Amino acid sequence: MTYTDVRSHLRSRPVALAAALSMLLVGASTAAASASAPTASDAPSSAAPLTNLAHLDFLLDTVPLTPVAGHTTYLMGEQPTAQAPWVYADKKADGSYARVGGGTLDPVTGHYGQGAFDADDIARTAVVYLRHWQLTGSTASREHAFQTLRSLTYLQTTTGPNAGNVVLWQQADGTLNPSASPAELPDPSDSAESYWLARTVWALGEGYAAFKDADPAFASFLQDRLHLALASLNTQSLARYGTYALADGVQVPAWLLNGGADASAEAALGLSAYTTAAASDGAATTALTQLSEGIAAMSSGSVSQWPFGAILPWTKSQTFWHAWGGLAPAAVAQASVVLHRPDLLTAAVKDSAQFTPQLLAAGGPDNLWSPAPGDAQIAYGADSRVESLVATAKAANAPGLLDVAAVAAGWFFGANPSGAPAYDPATGAAIDGIDPGGKVNLNSGAESTIHTLLTMLTLDANPGLKAKTMAIDATVAIDGLTVVEAESGTLAGGTVVRPESAWTGEALWSGGASVALGAGDAVSIPVPISDQARHVYAVVNQTEARAGSTAWAAGRTRLGSTPNGGAPAQGITDAPGRLVPLTLERALPAGATAVVASSNGAASLDALLVQPLISSVAVTGPGGVSTMYVSSARQSSTRAVVVPKGFVLKQRAFDATGKPVAASRDSIAAERSQRVTVVAGGFTFVTLVRT
């Protein structure tokens, strides 16, 4: 499966969605038009702008706009061409890139099974150029924003039953391809709402805000197209506003765009920008209110309950989170300000201040927690964390989240599993991802380039955050939530089960296997030793029928029990039962090396998620060594830190909302241990600086 296939699966969210993600790092390899891009790089200066649009400019091409019924755009008669980015860019042996379309190339027609350009990337490219123009005043970026918005609106269907929806794919010669190969849902791509409609709303909203005074005629055109999109949504998902469905016993909003907080969030970002510039537009304000309320309702978990405050992306699963499309916290944070709705901010704060620090301590922005963390890391996921942290920090007046944002943004400069930069400020090129073993996909397609640049624009717009980020270029240690497979244990009865597919319909079997126990069976699962107590979350496949329970112990310490069955009503999910992490009542004692599960009925055990009461991630760079300590404890805790002679220990402590607490201080010690305080559910940054 290619990276192209993966994006297709994610867009249409089919049954095989999560299984496809495991193949993310396989690059597109079809031949296409090629051109050179600069490849030299140097370590960036914190004073120099980080945003370099050269590679995105390279991806841009001129698109002929052919007259087609139901498809037109601004000044089409006077300007019969526009601009759009090629969807992929494969890195060649000489360091240059080949621009590549999606799907199989027909050498006779020059058409791809999907296309050269797609509405998803055109919309987000427009956002990059709009933000760069607004930040720097660049006339070139203004023109690119103008042309990509013209290209995007050409893809929007203007007449008939699908009016307001958007065709996804377009060939290099301008031909529209409503039904791609491989097939994507909806098919045809403008037959229903979609991710690409959500991103069209995003671009139109930010476009209107930027052009309102600079080009009122064009802004009016964008406003009309935004209203056309909202009219479509009002007959689809938003028509269900105020109704709910059940997903594994949990009430979920039935009105989210494309069934998810992920797509809805990107539409909400555009609506926040638009509503700020057009406060009297009741239709837009209503849509923003409805989407934001639905997104906030997907907040789940707590400091010591999976997914630790994250906003779940998909209404059809309560045990599936992905970093891809993870801008939900940014969306509700911005909406809370625009709508004067502080109640919306709670979900953003929990995701940013509680879940994201745990995510970073577990190894960074893994694209999936499903429910066990794993999979590749990509720019989209990393950027979503950075933008969400910054937006929430500003909306909630929570400065601690900017410190977390610096660690998250360090991913682009080497603080990632590969240990190498994921962005080259000298060329503007990015990478298409890093697999769990640290292998890098060196291609730099549109999505990766776009979201890398969105982070760079965020850093350039926030000099203090930028300076903190540029002080980080490597991760030196992590001690966070880890996965221990049940099948790694020693069985006393029971069997290891390996299903044909790891995808259950709403979650993934970690490691592609599980342990099946019967009454009287047991399994002893080895766990890494630790000097501190740890929470344990047993990932159990609960059946709907009651089937007894499984008792968990470490030596003589009883950790608790979990039900084998009795799962809540399936509701709208695609699988009966649920593959769910259940919190054990007691912490695993320090020094424990095994957890034993003993069942009195039919049990299906996937894995253990083992989480230190105080997790940590240590980063280094020109700014020295800094460690973020993250609490999942119910009370304040301390950790010992050795302060070498001649160093100052700087301690900045924050609560579970990212706001500072009194424990922040500097201290000087001569080769002795200092105690670092981490408040319950909060996080503390410790930096050693030479005096």
C-alpha cells in the first residue's frame, strides 16, 4: 500500500482505516514531471525567519480551468488558469524532487487514477499563503493565495443536488475526476460532505478575512462560496444538530461533519476566522457554534483514564485517536474566544495540558493510539499538536502550554525518533514521516510541506516560543506510557490468537495478536522494572455477553479486576463489544517485573499500557538539557534531580490546566540532589543551566 492509498483510506474513513495507517511510510513511486529543488541546509538561527516557501512554490503548477457545467470561479473569463500544488513529491537520488500525482499514471492520457491536484491540499496551501501574506506582507504570497483560492472554488459544485460540495481530484490538464481509482467515499466525491468540504470552508473563511479590506470584490465572492458550502452542510450533518447517537454506550453528537471532530475542526477554524471578520453573519455564527459544541463533546478520559483528556476524532469509536487531523483543540480554543463561550475551552485545555504532555513523554506524536500507541509520526500530527497548544495557551492564559509547544515543535528540528531534522529551513522541504524504528521517508509531498510550514508560521509569529524551540534539537530520554503485549507473557493455559486483520472495525489489536484465556487460565506478562509506581491499563476485548472477570496481580499486590464481558450497547460502531483500556484500581509497585492475569471465564487480553505516575521527556540542544515531568498521580509528587556543581536548576511548575504554580523556582547546588515538585495532573519543566 502506498502513501497515496493511506491518504485515500483516511479521507473516506472506511472499515480498513486504521490497518492502512501501518503502511504510512511507504512512499509514492510513480513517475511524473520532475524539477529541481534546492537541497543544501544549515542549522537555522533563531533570529532568521523559519518559513521558507520555496518547496511549496516548487509544488505549485498552473492549472487550466476548462468550462464545465456546475464549475466556475472568480474572473474565469479573464483568467482561464489558476494554481494548485502537486499532491506528492518523491525525492530522487540527486536530492531533487519529482512531482507526483495520486494513483496509477496512464502514460497515454497523462491522467492519474486519482489526479495531480486535490482539493484537500489546494485548500490548505491557500491557508499557508494567506497566513504568510498576513504575517509578512508578501505580495507573492498574496497572489498565490488568490490563485489557489480560485482553483479551489472551481472544484466546488455550484448547481444541482450536490451544490456546495466539492470535487476532490483534478488532472494536470484541468480535467475533473469525481470518481477516483482507487475508489474513495463519497463517490462521486462531490455527492456528499467530506474532509475536502471541511477544508474548503477553512480556506474560504481565512480567505475572506484576509481579502475583506484588500480586495472586497474577491472577498464577496469567497463569502458567497462559503454560504454555498454552509447551505450544503445545513442539509446534511448540521441538520442533525442537537441529536445524539450511542457508540459503545457513550452518547456522541450526531451532527459532526463527516462523523468526526477532526473534519469538523478544520471547518471550524475557517468559521472562526470568518466570523471574526463578519460578526453579523448569523448563519456562519450558528454553524461555528454547532460544530464547536460537537467537537467539545468528544472530549474523553481524565488524567488517569485513557485517553487522558484527548478529543476523540471519530464518533464511531471510543478507543481510537489519531494525530492526523488533530486540530480539534485549536478549533474549540479559537471558537471559545470568538463566540465568548468559555465552556468550550475546557475540552481544549484537557487535550493540551493533560493528554499532549503524556503523548510527548510516550515518544512523540504517534499517528495512532488505537488504543495502544504506535505507528508512524508525520508533520500533520506534529503541527496539530503545536497549533493546538499555542491556540489553547492564548485562549486560556496558560503559559505552561507554550513550554509544551516548544518540545512538540522540536520534532521538526531533530527531537524525534530519527534524531534528524524533519524540516530544512534553507530549502523549505519537509519529510513525509518517520516510522516507529526511526526510518525516515524523505519524500516531501504537499500535506507534509503544508503542515510543516503552518508550524513555522506559528513559530515566526511567536518569537518567544520560537526561541525556546530553537534551543531544542534532540530527544535524549523518554519515560512514559509503554505497551507490553499480552502474547509476550508465559501462559498457564490459554492460547495466543492472531486474527487475519488487526483492525476490529473500531480499534487495532496491538501487535496483531491477543491472548485468549478460559476459566482457570492465567498469563504472566513481563514488565520493565521501574524505580517508581505505575498505573496499569489492561487492554481487554470486552464481549457484550457477560463472561466473568480477570484478576490482576503483581506478586502479593492485588491490582484489581476487569470484566471480560458486559460491554455497553454497540450502537453506531462497526464492531460488537469493545477493545478498551481499563484502569486497574491499584498502582503497580516500584520494582515489579511481572503482572499476572487470572481469569474465571472467557477473556480476550490484548496488552498492558504501563504508565509511570511521573512520566518524563528530556530534550537537549543549544539551550541545554531540559526535562518535562508529567503527572498522572492524584496528589503532588516529587522527583530527585542531580544538580552538577556550577549549574543552576530552573524549575517551572504548572497545574493540570497549564497555569503556573508556586513550586516554580531556581536553585543552585554543588553536586547534590534536588527535589522537583510535580502537582497532581500537572507538569514541571526542569532546566540545568551553567552558571
